[in-house]
Amino acid sequence: MSWAGPEDIYLSTSLASYLDRKLLVLLRDGRKLMGTLRSFDQFANAVLEGACERVIVGDLYCDIPLGLYVIRGENVVLIGELDLEREELPPHMTRVSVAEIRRAQKAEREETDLKVLEYNGEKFVVHGSSEKAFILRGDSYLGYFFPHFSFFSSVHIC
């Protein structure tokens, strides 16, 4: 096992300036965590105290409390200090309960899931929302369609 030498100390000093400050941490899977940085190491593993996960869906948001939270450094994409004197979110955002944000996440996920549609005996795979989607048949990309046009009024979801 090798020990860090004096030249290695500079690799972690950028996080030292964030100790005991409120941070926003963006993870590889897209989650956003907020909390007070209490500790870190040379691998950017970090300990957040009073951590919460901020979930945003459209104009809705929820802060889910996590407590003391250890983050593995390889999952960190971005770390930034929160300005406590500024509003964290635009005024049009609405705070909702955990149950409501989970329902909104599920609806958003279902909206973008793949669907199989049948039209005139042919099956198409459609990916996208109800406003705009793209169509695949086999391995071929057929283009965008807009479901509100009359052409797709007789399309059936399988």
C-alpha cells in the first residue's frame, strides 16, 4: 500500500475549501443531493450531513431527506457550493410531497417508454411522448410523427 506524498495533497485541496458548507452534488445517475460536506478523501468519496435528494419533475419538486450520507467518489459528476442568500429555485416551482413526486416520476417515465403500435396490420415501435415521438420498424428509423394528426386516430396501442 502506498501512502500519499506531499505532492498528492494538492489533488484533494479543492474539496477542502467546501468543508462545513452546503453543497449540491450531481451524481452519474442524474440524482441531485444537497447537504453539508463533513469529510472527504483523495478519491472524492464524500460525507454529507443533513443530506436530501432534490427530485424535479416539470414544475414540481421535492426534497427527500436522507440524513448522513456517504457518496462514492466515482459516482460524482459535479460538486458546487449553494449560495444561501439566493433563492434556490425559480418562483414558479411547486413543492410537493414524496408520494406526489414519485407519481410524477412514474408518469414521466411511462410517457417516454417504448410502445408497440399497430396500423393497417403493421406493428411499429414508438418511443416518445404523446406530443412527439419517433417510429421504428425493425431496425429502420421512419421519422417523427405527431399523434394529434388524423392519420394516427386509428392507431391502436398493443
